[in-house]
Amino acid sequence: MLDSKKRINIKAGLKVNIVLKQDQRTGKLTSGIVKDILTNSPTHPHGIKVRLQDGQVGRVQEIL
């Protein structure tokens, strides 16, 4: 399984599970297709921030 905390593993078009800002307390996951990668650093301890094709923004928890 690819590490979702490394930017190199995230590509536009990948199906991923993200946690939205408002869901960080509950950990509720939202799945979708990556449109844009918003994190510039090569890694991030809470996951790489992405924008999905439907416009939702969150941090990648799982690569599907």
C-alpha cells in the first residue's frame, strides 16, 4: 500500500479517501478522484492536501 503522507505517491486521477476539515474530529472519510495536489512539501504528517474533482478539499488518508 502506498504511503499517503508522501506527495510523490499522489497523482491527479487517483481514487483516494480524504478527511475533510470539518470531519477531522470524527475521522469520517470521503472518497473521490484527485484533481489538484495542494501540499507543496514532499511529505506531510497528516497527509497530503488535495482537491477532489467535485471541489472538496482534504488530506489523503488512503490511496484506493
